[in-house]
Amino acid sequence: MFKSPPEKPPRTRRYVDEAFRQIQEKKNIRDIIIINEFGIPVKSTMEFDTSVKFVGHFQELRGRLERGMEKMDPNDEFLMLRVRTKTHEVMLVPDVKITVIVVQNAAK
Amino acid sequence: MFKSPPEKPPRTRRYVDEAFRQIQEKKNIRDIIIINEFGIPVKSTMEFDTSVKFVGHFQELRGRLERGMEKMDPNDEFLMLRVRTKTHEVMLVPDVKITVIVVQNAAK
């Protein structure tokens, strides 16, 4: 089911910190979670337990999405998942070895 | 003595057609599927079988999403799901009685 990941440079702590910092500068950011290739939150504005729960939910969605894509068009590549609700918007963006989840407050 | 059964308000069909028309006017639209409250495609630019397959995948995602939201914050309300891939972006937007799925070509 899983292809072996392509050889890519490792994502360092510095890379994670820099990604985190750049996202923080954007507007209306409520929360940021950065997870490693094993799905573990490595940096987050949420409490660890809350991060894990939140990440679990979105990683499950993402997995389902990717399995569906694999069937429909194996050559396509997943870039971003966004979920908008009345109170917020969640963005999940996979990077080479990390995945970034950002929660923005809903625009007024 | 026998009256013909009350007709369904024509609003629904008109409403679907109007929504469809308005979306078609937007840029980069590849496909539009409008599904009714039972998850059946009632108007689509895709072949019926393809629509059903596509809708099945996204309705499953949406169901999972809503069940997760119900657990995390039962008072929140799901407004839009967007999935961006290398080749396209899919938007799923629930409306009162219908759900609109739009596939846009990825911006160059």
C-alpha cells in the first residue's frame, strides 16, 4: 500500500521552527501543529493531548483521501486539504517529511 | 374526488439549475456535480457512473469529517471541504437540500 518514500533531505529542527515562525506571521492564525513523518506532533500551539486528538482526526481524513485518490488517479498528488466551518478553517499541507496543520479563525 | 397528489415545489429543480448555471460561469471549472439530500447526483457534467464514484468518495470523506466534528465541537457547522491536488481542486459545499461538488483545474 505504501510506496517507499523518495530520498529527500531530512527536515531538521530548524526547518520546523522556521515553518512555524512563518505561519505565525500570517493573519487570524488560531493554532499551528507540525507533525513528523510518523504523525507525531513535534511543535504545536495546542496542548500535546489536544494536538494528538486533532491530528488523529485529520490524518485519518487525509489517509482516506489519499487512498481514494490512489484508486481514481494514481499519478495525481495530494497538496492541500482545507475544511471550513462556521468558526474556523483548518488547512492540512503535507511537506516532504512534515505535515503542517493550521487553524485559522473564520473571517468576519 | 381524487385529486392529483401535491406536486413537489418546482423550486428544487429550478434551484439546482440556477446553482449549476452560476458555477459554470466561474473560471477554470472542469466539472460540476449537484447531489440531492439522498446523495444522488441530480445534475452533473460527468457521466452518471463517474459521478456516482466521485460523489461516493467525497461523501464518505464528508461523513467522516462531520462525525469527527460532532465529537470535537457539536455546535460548529461544516461549510466547505476543499482538496487541492497537482492537477485540480475539488470543492464540496453543502447547501440546504443539495450539495455542490466543483472540480477546478489547478491554477497555472
